Amino acid sequence: MAISKDMTIQEVVEKNPETIRIFLEHGLHCIGCSVARFENIEQGALAHGIDVDALIRDLNASVGEETKE
């Protein structure tokens, strides 16, 4: 299943632990944060000034999914 902006950070990490590296590389270090349970990827990226589209693309590439644009 492709990763989307509206998925929570925790949801993605629990289903795809290999994505932790991608979140960290993009500067989203909220992996262990309690907010990760509630905040979706887009909210986290915007709060940290991260390009959400690039993050989603790289997350999907890390799990072998192609991003649909």
C-alpha cells in the first residue's frame, strides 16, 4: 500500500520500519515523539519546513511503491 500525506507518522513506521531512515534523512525526527501517533506526515513536514512531496516520494521508494501524482 502506498504511503500518503494523510497517514500518521507512527502508522507508517509501524508498518514499514525501513522508513525510519527516510524520515531522519529528511529532518523529521519525530519518530519516537508522542505527537507521531496523531500527527500526519503532511502536518509533521510542514511544522519542520520539510518538502512533503519529496518526503512522500522517498518514503514510497523505500517500500517499493510508486508515488501517484
